[in-house]
Amino acid sequence: MSLSHAHLRRLYLQYNRRWFQGALPEDMDVFYAPDDEAHGLAVQDRAGEKYIKIDTAIAGTRFARLTLLHECCHHLTGDFTHGKKFQAAMQGLAAIGAFKNIW
């Protein structure tokens, strides 16, 4: 599997269409970057800018795909904790098979 930012971006666009029915922004910045504290991070800053960062330590793995779906759920729900909306979105993805062969 590719470790490139371009490949990660393609996965994001694919997942957005397939699992999120295009509800996430097409222009979301999605990239790999080192992070000693988290495998992934979904951010919406005060200016409204949104991005997803995936730790380079898991780049190209099934866990990176799972993490990308996880971070997408944060953006979908606007729940940047792991509250009820986020949990419901993750359970919904599991119910429709989004995690098959990656979890």
C-alpha cells in the first residue's frame, strides 16, 4: 500500500463517496505527519479550516485506513470528543461494513 499523501487523499475521497455519501468536504486537507500523541487527528480550527492528520508511524497500514474513517466520523458529526454522536457514526459504519478487512 502506498505511503504517499496523494494516496491518502484518494482514500479519503473514496471513503467520503462510499461510506459518507459525499457529506464531508471534498477539499479537506488530509495528510501524513509524525505524531507521538495520537494515531490520527481531526481538526476544525477557529477560522473554520478543517483537516485530518494521520501519524506517519501507521502510514500505509490497515490501521491508517481505520484511523482515517475514525477521523472522518469526527468531522461528519462535529463531535471532536468520543460522545454519543461520534459513537453512533462509528457504529453505523460498522453496521454497513466499512471496517471489513481493516479491523
